[in-house]
Amino acid sequence: MEAAKKERFEPQSPNPIKMVKRNNPNRMTYKRQKKVLGILFSLPALVLLFTFLILPVILAFIYSFMDYAMLRPGEKTFIGLDNYQRLLTDGNFLNALKNTMYFTAVVVPLQSLVALGLALLVNKKVKLASLGRVFFFSPVVTSMVVVAILWTFLYNVENGLINSVLNLFGIPNQPFLLSPNQAMNSIIFMSIWQAAGFQMIIFLAGLKEVPEELYEAAEIDGANAWRKFLNVTLPALKHVTAFVLIITTIQAFRLFVQPFVMTNGGPSGSTKTLVYMLYEEGFQFRDVGYSSAISVVFFIIVLSVSLIMKKILVKE
Amino acid sequence: MNYKTKKRLAKVGVNLTIIVVGLLFIAPLLWMIISSLKPETKIFTQMGLEAFIPESLTFENYYNILFNKETGTNFFLYMWNSLYTVGMIVILGLIVNSLCAYALVKLKFPGAGLILMIIIALYIVPFESVLIPLYLIVNAFGWVNEYPALYVPFIANCFNIFLFRQFFLNIPKELEEAAHIDGASPWTTFWRIIVPNAKPVFATSAILTFVTHWSDFMWPLIVTTGASKRTVQVGIQYLFTDNNIQYGEIMAALSLTTIPVILIFLFFQRYYVQGITSSGVKG
């Protein structure tokens, strides 16, 4: 293995010109070559990122100060902060903001806890650990549209599988997605089921990095499993946990597919989210200006929440 | 109870917990696959445990969704559209993002550090916040309801560049220096040293990108105006909202959409986990 690796690094055939260079190392030429190729190699990615990410960010910002209807692109005018002012008094927006916040506040801690639990479970050296990993991860590779359609059937009030199981325990049929009080929680439950496996993989990677010696040392000191978890595992997972919490937060704020497929944002707006509203304003009402203002607010919220979380979590 | 039996009992307990929790996790997916093999009328009449034990199996739903022209669901077309566009994102993305990361980490041209910082900062931009301007840009290119709209914007990816960067950082300098002394150009170094040593991160990037974009819904929904370029996710949503909803066919469609991805994951799982955990090449 080692020999094969070493062989690979040998030049294919000794090039006489290059041999001269080797004897008389011309550092400047190599440096220049690196510079030119460096720019050349990174150019495709940079051009694409500029066109499809940086430019749209700038445009979203500009459009948010405009009266701009998609169907009348010639008539766009600057209207200052009007779109933002409209947001402050728009009941739909405040409702969407509230729903999105609620979803995030519940999903982030719960899902991270579930993911940590799953990771600890399959990190044990037991026969079924790898099977467990596959089981827990399967919902993650299942697309959200598939999951959402599937769970709409499962949550059905009359002939849904979940209600039939609840009936076995003497619980009457629940309306789930049809009730303004239960719809969002039903989506939350399903979303955790779908996504916990991903965070599990990240936690698992973190757990594998914990040096075995630390556990051995703790064992010699007579620490029990709980102590080992508290004093060895958790501190070692600090950065991984911070990462998991931040990406889960960003994911949670983006909630769209579930309400779009399962509830159309209802009943009575109880599952309408920021992204849902942004989509509606932009692509159903074709109001570029107003939709852009929602985009900017959405962006600023996601950005500041993740920065605040980073500051708090990484400092500790 | 001595130490050994205690350990063994603990292991049995962990195995049992994995089985119970694991079954809860895959129950919905199992139900989906089993229902897809049931006759239409049985799907919502067999409840509780019975839902998982079908009396009779049929492939009628699969036949209908794939070959029955009367339903006109174009399922093959949707599958192809998804495979083609996601394939393009994966393949072009691997090339573009790995080259960019290599250039930024190993070639260190002036400004590379700043560019890297910007890319990492851009990672935080949620896709949804650029939805409207991105649509207008794609529209200006004339790509609405065309394939490029579905893949070109997603080739370059900040997270993937970051992923490659992390891996390349761990490839020891000595390897490149040795290659340089042997007369290798930066390009040769990339192809002959970096790429062969970074296979796990390529696999990780490929599988993450595939799974993410296979599941894409909102963007394909927006940029496909007709059935001809519709991806499979948008396609099944249309099946689901159809007035003449066929539950069996939907179950078959959901299964067909999911099984390839689960198989790919099973096949690549080792690389996937390895890619995340691997801390680089041992010099």
C-alpha cells in the first residue's frame, strides 16, 4: 500500500527540460505559474457564485426599495422604505414571522437532542449499530415532498395510520393537519423525524474524534457512564454541537415544502411561514418589490440569529 | 452479577433500543412501500399492524404509473429530468468546486484568503432569500422551462468548496513539495496527488449534492412552467393535487422516487461517513 502510494508521486517519465529546472530551481517561474493557474482554477466557481449568488443578493436588496411588478418590468420606481413600512402593518407577515419563529424555537433544541441521542446509540460498539444508522438516516435521503405527501396520508383524520394507532390506546381521532392548533405541531413532529438523522451523522463524526484515552482515564478514575458523558463526551462535542444548532436553525427558518404540500399554509394561516409568504408575493402576486423586502428581512433574521448563536456558543 | 455479564446485558439493551427506535423511524417508509404493492382499495382500509401485512401483493400500481398511457403522468420523463439535471450539478460541481478549493488553499494567489473568507461568509445566505432575483436572472438568460435553469445556478457551491478546502488543508505540504521537486506543475499535482488522495471527499461532496438536489422542490416548481422539464418532485406533487387522485399510484411514485436515493446512500455510506470523519492523509 505504502509502496504503491509512493510510486504514484514519481513523475511518469523524467522530462529532460524539467530535470534542468530541478537542478536549477527557478522559484519565480513556479510562483508565477501558481498565481496564474490559481486564478484560472478558481475562476469558474467565482463567476458562477457571482452571477447566481452575489448578484441576486445585491438585487434583492435593491428591489426591496422599489415598486416593481414582475409583469410591468419597465415601470419600476424607487419608493424608499415603503415596502418595509408595509411589512410592519401586514398581519399576514407578522403571522408568518410568528409561525416561523415558533417552528424554529421548537425544532432546533428538540431535533438536536434527538440527533444526539441517536448518535450516542449507534456509536456503541454493538452488532446493530450500522443497521440503526441506516434506519435513522433513511428519512433524510427521502425527499421532503415525498415525506410530506406520505405524512399527509398518515395524519388523515378518518383513515390515517397514526389515528388508527392512537385508537388502539383509546385516544379518539385527532384532526392533526385540519386543526389550527395541531397543524404546526404535526409538521414539527414530522420534520424532526425526517431530519434528525442528518445531525446524527454530524454528532457521530464528533463522537469518533473523542480520544479513546480520555474514556479510559475516566474509567480508571471510577467514572460511571453518566459521568463519562458529562465530563468527557459533552465537552468534546462543544464545537460540533454549536455547528449542529446553527445549521438546524438556518434549516428551520427555511420551512416551506411541508406547509406548501400538506396544508397550503392553513388552516387559517396557522402554518404560513416567511418563505411561504415570500413565494406567494413573488410568484403568485408577482410583486417583486414587496417579495424582495421579505427576502431581505428573512436574510437579516437568519444572519443575525446565526451570528448571535455563534457568538454565544463558541465563546463558552 | 460480574462485570462481563453486565457488559453483555448492556449490549443487548442497546441492540433492543436500536431495533425499536429504528423500526419507528422506518415505519412510515415501510408503509409507503407496502402500500404501493397493495390494491387501491386496501390502502386505507387495512389499519394498525395490518397495514404492514398485506393479504395480496400486486404490481398494478407500478404498471399504471410507468406504462399506462391513459393516466399520462410522464413519470419516466420526470425521473429522467431529475437524473439529468442533478447529475449535471454533481459532475460539474465536483470539478468546479474542487478546483476552486485547490486554488484557494494550495496555490495561494494574491487575494485567495479574502476570496475564501467571502465564500465561507456566503455559505450563510439562505437560498430562499435570493429566489426572486435569481428567477429574474434565469429569465433574462431565457432559461425558464429549460434544463440550464435547473442546474447551472447550483454548480458552484460554497459548502462544497469549504468541504474540499477542509480536506485539502490536511494533505501535507511535503507531498506537493516532493511533486514540485520532481518537476510536477500545479495541474499535475492536482490530478496526480490531490485528487487520488481526496477520493473520500469527492464521494462525500457527490452524495451530499445528489441527495440535496434530488429533493429540490421550490426552485423546479418555479422555473418549470410545463410538464416537459418538470422534475420528479414537482411531478409527484402534481399527482398528489390531481382531482382524480389515485392513492396506489402515488404510493408507487413515492417509492420509485425514494428507493434509488436510499440505494445510493447504502452503497456510498462508507465513503459518506468516512469523508466527514477522515482527518486527512497520513504522510
